[in-house]
Amino acid sequence: MENSFETNFIPQTVEKSPFADTPAQNFFAEWCRINDSITPEFISRKDWQQKGVLGILEKNDSGKQTIFLLTDLHLWEIMDVIKIVDYDTLARNPEKREERANRIQELGVTFEKAGLYLSEYLSALDEDNGRPIAQDIAREFYQYGLSLQDKEQKTVDIPEKLSLSEEDKTKLDKWFLGRDVYQKRLARLVENPSENQIEDTRKKLLQVYFKALGREGYKANGEKPWETRVGPMQHLQDRTRKQITKAVETPEREMKTAIFRRGMEKLVTDMKEVGWRKAVNDLLKKIGFDPLLEQRKLYDTLRIDELKQELEEVRRTGNITKISAKELEIAKKIQKAVSSFPYKSTDGGSGSDHPSKMVETQFINCVGSSILGGGLFDEVGIRYLHADLPKHSATVLITSDGKVRWQELTPGGAWWNYKEIQDKDVTGINNNRQPLTVADIVAFANNPSDEGIRFEINRWWYNLNMGKIKIPSRYIGLFKSEVSLQCHILNNTGSALSALGRKEEAIEAYQQAISVDSKFADPYNGLGNVLSALGRKEEAIEAYQQFIKLWNGNEYWINRAKTEIGKLKQK
């Protein structure tokens, strides 16, 4: 089956309304409940406009807060919603209140300039080999960029005589190609290339790229039901479509991340300590008496503000050895406190990875412990990465001396905690196609991207067998916590909603997880299960195929997905 690249998906994505249907609204309400006490209410555009920006978030009669939204809320209108949510959430950190909204504003500028960039090079492209595609993309990018900046839809034409600076073009080269690919391309030129040489390379790249997009792609089922053959042109088209869609949908993702950030803030500031006070209160409740002892907040028990100040003072000395020792000392204090909470799996929808539920019950699981511990590390200013393993969640600590240590926060923990990960312990390839090293992990921690870094761990003490948690796989992914932890909660939420029979909402949860990180395998499997149950055969097969492609864990799950595909093919 051959297909040419179509650009009509871009305006369709730009003009989408994230809350247009009931499942989407219900899922967002669930997402708010999971993370905080905020409650969404959908109102008419007339009422929304009368409320104004400052009226988007209001206290309600129950003492909680209501966020007012539109069923036809557009992507370019989301910036104000994010801003008002973050303003309320980050009262303790006012300097961070506009970070996320400013990110959307900057994205608008990038899209605008990307449209100008492509428009400037249209004359270098052949009419029959990609110029119409480039022209369509340039127009859509330019208009969407203006819409994001002005917070209203724009349909103006691209100015004819307007060129970009070389600095702007370089930034856009990196945006289109990715920073690592751009560096590789630049390395192929002579040392200290001139602007003309860089310009010639830029034109050649665009010519090759859009010529390839303009050709017909090939995609067909393989001999086995779980295999699909994809030609190079189709692969390029599919990848381009996904990259553009993800970039356009950024405001929707950022809005849901703002809600997650709100839940994380609540967890860090409101989680009560465990210990004898809780034990006494629980006993009193059990025999019918009101609690007598006030439980202190974990934040205060750990003296987080003092620990932060202590670390800042040591950092001012510039002594890397002392700084690293202090970071390790504080990390161990936080780890000890977090791992002391009682463990409860997510089976039965316990909510032990939901910030709001964790504050209420004090039960946590591996994901919950990573959220709580990670939030406390962020408060103090300690670097870490979220470690994603098949069916488990952990962290790694990165200290200022460039050392990387395994850091298990889950109740029960592991005796190998804080063992140092060394070059000989990892197997993988870095972005330069060279053997992965610990230095690559540290570099990623300094500037983590959404893509993450994946590798295989080689030492026997990383085979995680902790009581009920048995993970024979040694494959690990390291990510910035905001991306990875959201994916885990979204995936677990999808599973819980599916078990409750709320299939359409479960689809929303799984699709959101995939939107945040398209290389996270688990939600594809859950999505395949739900789509299969709803009789959506082709979509289910595609989801299972993606799961098989990405999964690095036990072969049992791959074989199970293959079996499901086989059954669907026979229907």
C-alpha cells in the first residue's frame, strides 16, 4: 500500500479542542482528582469571557477550588489557564510562576520563525519534489505561531520580504533536526565553516528532506501477524507526522503537566510524617476516639529549608568533594524518610501513586515514592533522574563529582542502595553511536530531554527482587521526572479506569501517557487491550505492534501481545 505525505493533519491538530467530548472531560476531572482537590467545570464561552482570566480559578462552597473551562477551548487559549493554575500552585516559588506559560509563548515564536524559515527556502525546492508540502507546512506553522502568541486564531499570509538572522536559522536547524543530529551534520563540514558553507548545507538538507517527503511511502503487513514492513519513505512520513503533532499539541500537554505539578507541590508540602504519632492516632480511631496528637508534616520533620541552606553554604566553598558528600548525606536522609512509609500496590485502584490519595492515606508504591522523594530532592536542589524499569520505578542520584548511584525509594528498599554505577555496569549506545558511559548519564542529567536515555545494567545486584516486587529485567530508562512519572501515573490510571469499565476514559489516559513519552511501552499494551475489548481491531493491532517494538522486559508480555494480534487477525 503506497501513500504520499499529506499535510491536512496539521490544521486538524491545531484546531482540535482537548475537551470536546465527554470521555476527555471525564478523564481531565479524574486527572485533577488524582493530583489535587481542584475540580473542573465546563461552561459556555460567553460565561467564560465574562469571568475573565482572573476568574478561571475560584474557591467553591466546599472550600476547594473550581477551574472553569470551555468544551471548545483551543490550544492557543490554554496559556492563560496554565498561567493562573501555576500562579496559585507556586505561591512558595513566585519566580517559577510564569515558566510554563512563557514556554508556550516561546513555542509560538519558534513556530512563527519556523514558518518564515521554510518560506525563505521554497525557491530552492523543486515543484515536483516537495515544494508544495514545504509551502503548506510553512503556512500552518506561521499561523499557529501567531495564534499562540496572540491567544486567538490567526489566518494571515506569510510576509514575502522578511528574512531571519543567522542566529535564528541556527536555532531552527537544531529545532528541525534535533541538537545531536545538527552537531553531527556540522561536524561533517570543514573546521570553522563559513556562513556560505553552512547555508549551502542547509539548502541541501531541505532539498533531500522534502524530496523524500514528496515521494510515495510503502507500508504493508508482514508474513507474521505482528510484523509490519515499512519502507524508508513511509517511515520518514510517519516520523514527521508524529513530530509535528507532538510539537503542536504542546499546550495541551503542558496544561496537564501543570495539574501534575500542582499535585507534586501538594504532596511535598502536605504529606504527614509516619511514626508513633500516627500509630497512636490510628489506634484511637480504631477504638472510636478522635485523634489526640498532631502529626507533623514530613517537610518540617526533615527540616527541608535548613537542609537547602546547608547545601547552598557548602556549594559556595566550591569544594566539589565536600559538596558531593553533602548531597549524598541529604539524599540518604530523604530516602530513609520516604522509604519508611507503608507500601501498597496499585491493585484495586488503591491510589498509592496518586498525590492526593497519598496525602490522605500515607500509603505509597514505587511510583508514589519516586514522586515524593523526587519532589523533596527538587526542593533541596539535588540532581536525580527517574529510573523506569519494566513494572517498577526508582531513581538514580547524580552528585556534583559526576558519580551516579542507584537510589531506591520504595518502602522496603534494597541493600544495594547508593552503590555507584560505573562504566562497566552499563551496556548501551550514546547519541554519537559510541559505547554508553556514566559521563553520558551525567551529561543527560545536566540537560535532560524528553527522549530519555536507555541502557542495560550488567551487575547482578541490579536484579530487583524485593519481596513482592520481582523484576528480572536489567533494562533501564532514565528520564526527567516530570515526564516519566506522569507517564507511570497515566498508565496506572488507564488500567484502573479500564478495570472499572470506563473504557473510553481509559483510552484518554493511555493516549495522554503516549503523548508525554511516545517511547514508554506500557500504555501501548493497555491501549491495545482496551481497543480490542471495544472491537476497534486495526487500532488495537497497531497499539500492540508499538508495544512489541518498544518493550525491553520479560518475553512473556511480548508473546502475550503477539497472541492477541493473532486472535484479532483471525476475526
